[in-house]
Amino acid sequence: MILAILEAQNKALPEASLETATAARDVAQKTNDTLGVLLIGKDVRALAPTLKGIQIVLVAEDQQFNGYVPEAFAKIAAEAIMKKSPKIVLAPGTDWGNDVLARVAARLNLGFASNCTEFFIEHGALKRVTRSNWGGSLLEDLELLSNPQLLTLQPHAVPAKPCEGAAPTIEDLSVPLHDKDFRVRVKAMIPSEKKGISLTDAKVVIGGGRGLGSAEAFTMLEELASLLNNAAVGATRVATNNNWRPHSDQIGQTGAQIAPDLYIACGISGAIQHMVGCKSAKKILAINKDAEAPIFQRADYGVVGDLHQVVPALIAELKQVKGA
Amino acid sequence: MKVLVCVKRVPDTGGGFKLTADGMRVDTTNLDFAISPHEECAVEEAIRIVEKHGGNATALTLGPVAAQEQLREAIAKGVNSAVRLEAEDYESWDPAATAQAIAEAVKPMGFDLLLFGNESADTCNYQVGLRVAHLLDLPCVTGIKALEIQDSRAIAKREVKDGWEVYEVALPAVFTVKEGINNPRHPSLRGIMSAKKVPIEQKKLTKQPAQLARKALKKPHEGRQLEILGQGPEAVPKIVAKLRELGAI
Ligand SMILES: Cc1cc2nc3c(=O)[nH]c(=O)nc-3n(C[C@H](O)[C@H](O)[C@H](O)COP(=O)(O)OP(=O)(O)OC[C@H]3O[C@@H](n4cnc5c(N)ncnc54)[C@H](O)[C@@H]3O)c2cc1C
Ligand SMILES: Nc1ncnc2c1ncn2[C@@H]1O[C@H](COP(=O)(O)O)[C@@H](O)[C@H]1O
């Protein structure tokens, strides 16, 4: 069996889970194995019949699961693995999936390769994976020597395909849980404050780096954003470390990963740890006064110049165009 | 309060990667070294907790002699002591072996709070902290962006898609930290000077066989073709034309 452990959010399967199901189906076809899915949570049973084309869906539903209960979920996943002896276990490479599989790996003393982007199968066995290093700015070919092989899938590495085919067999999985399995659990949920267009939803993102020079200079980028369709403002680590912007605006390896139609990078050198956060942008426009800055090797359009002159001139022009 | 914070020495690659001839490592010739921003924040959090609640903070690394540089940086910022687990070949220690050695080393030290980065900067394995927690049978919350100590309990917040999960666990406990939890301080000149004199404890532990084996590193292809739109403000008409073409206006 190939076992996919999928995260459910608000009674639905998020994109990363659908991508994982797609990748698991592809692997199971190549290894000629049955494909199983494990769903864990409070209201997950209703999702099971939607997983067409998957042979077995294991359901561990429990009304005690108010949100994520890491140790209980890991215990259930480990139990499912003992029971079904899968060759490969795959989960989404999200905070949730990496947390669950690392706990399972620790419990069963197995190797775990996180955030894989490719799987190399020979003679029905997984020989090698490619996985992300440095947040995806470097790739590593890796062999997993323990069995079963535990993996998570890098989000966006495999486009999700719809679940098609025969209805799955649904099996209930009941694992006895004790107080200790609940020693880590969500005590409360605080909803996030909604404020404008988020970096990950924006069609245009304007990023500011050290070249901005101050928190005040970012108001210029805000103004530019207000003149563009669906635009938001982001920043580099230099800008967030200087308190010019909150960390939630940071784009990069340890910040947000964005995929807008256009990323406008202002006063940003183009360090790989920043660029890995915007590499999925369709187009990148860089404004930098240094013609030798590495960003120009990673951009589609370049303007060599002082952003404190270029951006105000652009704003003035856009106001005129819009006013007309 | 006894606080542990684990940091990993990595090259500060800046503008781009160069790989060694065998394709197995990042060529670190002429590069500076650093720790992950997540770990910098974990160091800061450890120092703040000790400043607030008393006790002491210890930084630990598994790495080569040169990794003492990262430990001294933590000391310069306010960490009280440091331990190095000797491993010149630390890049070939897989996360399970790393966790095994860390757990063995820290078990007798009796920490109340053990802080890790959510993932290391280079190999991004997302697991050493959780494995250490499991080996010590301690509760662990990963990827936290807020932490508060109240008597013998810790309250931690983890950011999820539409809000924050609030966890409360009894100490001792393990947390893996994400950048954004705080804004790390810079070391003072005095801190840097006195950190040079602090002795670093050295320990040698056995390396368990690897479950993960690297075969090669490779660069993803970038594939963008640069078109220069112009110099300075005179490029504005061309920028506007591109914005229109891309549907941004
Ligand atoms: C493990 C790790 C993770 C990291 N994660 C992140 C991350 O998530 N996000 C992130 O951003 N960084 C991250 N970094 C830091 C990253 O390596 C860089 O240090 C950072 O991105 C540089 O920010 P910057 O481009 O604003 O500053 P700099 O590199 O200093 O570049 C400033 C640029 O502005 C230009 N400039 C200056 N003045 C002007 C002007 N008036 N007009 C036009 N151009 C001007 C300069 O020519 C220069 O190119 C990480 C680093 C490490 C080691
Ligand atoms: N060699 C090491 N020495 C000390 N701490 C480490 C080492 N490797 C990993 N860690 C810690 O474990 C965290 C997670 O690492 P990883 O599981 O490799 O992503 C890092 O952020 C560090 O806090």
C-alpha cells in the first residue's frame, strides 16, 4: 500500500492535500500498489466518499478532536502504518503535514524526508527523491534507507488533479487514546484580523528592501499599490529587522511565499533567501540603482535607477493616466 | 528557569550558490557563516525569558570547531553558557542522528524549556526538535510565533491559515520557533569582547547510522530573461506600458 495522510480544513481538503493525493496516486500506479488515504479529525468522515479513485479511506473521527491534537494524530497515524504496512507514507509538506510525519518518524524510529518535489521509482520501489533545501532555492537528491519511507510533498510541486474513478472502501480506524495523548492540544483559536489584500492573494506585490531607507518611505509603496489592481506591499528581512515593516510582510525563505502575476522589487539586492519567496511570480520587475545587483539576473524587467526618483515619477504618471 | 537553545552553523550564501566539484556540498570558500533566522529568534526568546524569569540560557550546536563562532555570537547577545557536540562531519549527520545526540547530551542537564528553530536554514528537515522531544518524552509545539511562561506552564501561539492556535503545555517542554516571534537584538561590543573568554563545553557522542543519504545537490533552473526598461525616471512610460500589458492597471 501507498498511504497518504491528508489534512482536512473546515470540512474540506485544501489544495496541498489534493496535490498529495495526486502525487500518491501517481506513485501507487508506478509501484503497482493499492492506494490508501488516512483522514484524522472531528468531522472528516463526510470527506471519505469524495476521494474517488482511492481504494481505501481510513477514517479516524473523534468528537474530542477540537482542532489539531498533535500527539493523538501521530499515534493514530503510527497505528495505521503498523496495521497496513505501507511501503511509502506521504503527507502534504505544510506545517501540519511536516509536524505529523516528524512525530510519526520519531515514534517509529524511521527516516523522514520533508518537502519532496520528485520521486524516482525503479522496479516498483522508491529509489530516490528530490527535496527542497534552503526553502527551495537548492535541491537535494536523497535516498531513504528505512522502511516504510516517510515523505512530505512540497506544496505546488505537483498540480492537483480531480479525484476520479470508483468510490473508495471506507474503514473506521479506532485507536484507544489516553489523557497523555491530549497533553498538547489547542486551548483556544484566535481569528486573524483581516486587513486589506493579503500578500498571498494579491495579483501585484510591491516589495521594499534596504534601498527604501526608512519606514516612511514605505508609504510611497502603499500609494503605488493603491493605484494598481489588487496590489499589496511586502518587504525583505532587512526591512522587517529594521522595524520598517512587520514580520508578516516579509517575503522569502523564512517569510511568505508569494505567487502574484507581477512582483515589483524596489531597492532589493536579490539574495536567494528573498527570491525563493517570489520565484513563483509570473513576472518580476526590479528597480535598483546598482546595475550589478544580483536581482537583475533573476528578474524579467529591470530599471536601473534611484527608486526615490523612479517610484514618485511612476506614481505621478499613473495618477495622470487614471485621471484621464 | 533553565533554557536550552539549539543552533546550526550554515553558510550565509547571499547572492547565489556555488557547489563543490563533487556536487555534494555548498562551496563555502569566502563565505561568512550564520544561523537560521528562526534560530536567531529562538536565541532572543531564550535570553528574554531568562531576563524576565531568572535562571540561565545555554546554547548548543552539533558541529565543527568553527561552529564555536555561532555559540559565541549567542553568548555575546546574552546566552550564559554553551555546549558543542563535536562533529567535524556534521553535514552528514541526518536529523535522527542529530536529535539522538542532542537528546543524550541534554538529558542529564535538566532543562525546563528547550528551543529549536522550526527548520534548519540549509537542509530544512522540520524534525530535529520533535525528535528530541520524543526521545525525552516531552510535549512539543512546532512553529510558534508567541511564547509566554506562567509559573510551570507555557502558552504558545501557532499561526494557521485563518488565525492563531493557542496551546498551553506543562514545563518542561520543547518548542520550535519561527521568525517573527520577536525582533532579535544585536550583540553589544562589550558582549562580543566578553564572549571570547567564556569556555565552551565540548562533548563527543556517537553517531547513529543514517536513514537519509544525500546523493547530490543541484540548482533549480531560474530561466528568466532580463529586459532593461531604462535608466531612472525616464523608464516610467515603459513601466506603465508593462503594467498595462500585465493587467496591473
Ligand atoms: C537562512 C536565511 C533565511 C533568510 N530569509 C530571508 C527572508 O525570508 N526574506 C528576506 O528578504 N531575506 C531573508 N534572508 C536575508 C537575505 O539573505 C538578505 O540579507 C536580504 O534579503 C537582503 O535584503 P535587501 O535586499 O533589502 O538588502 P541588501 O542586500 O542590502 O540590498 C539593498 C539593495 O538596495 C539597492 N539600493 C540601495 N539604495 C537604493 C536606491 N536609492 N534606489 C534603488 N536601489 C537602491 C542596493 O543597490 C542593493 O542592491 C535570509 C537569510 C538567511 C541566511
Ligand atoms: N547540527 C545541529 N546543531 C544544533 N542544532 C541543530 C542542528 N541541526 C538542527 N538543529 C536544530 O533543529 C532545528 C530543526 O532542524 P531540522 O530538523 O534540520 O530542520 C534547527 O533549527 C536547530 O534548532
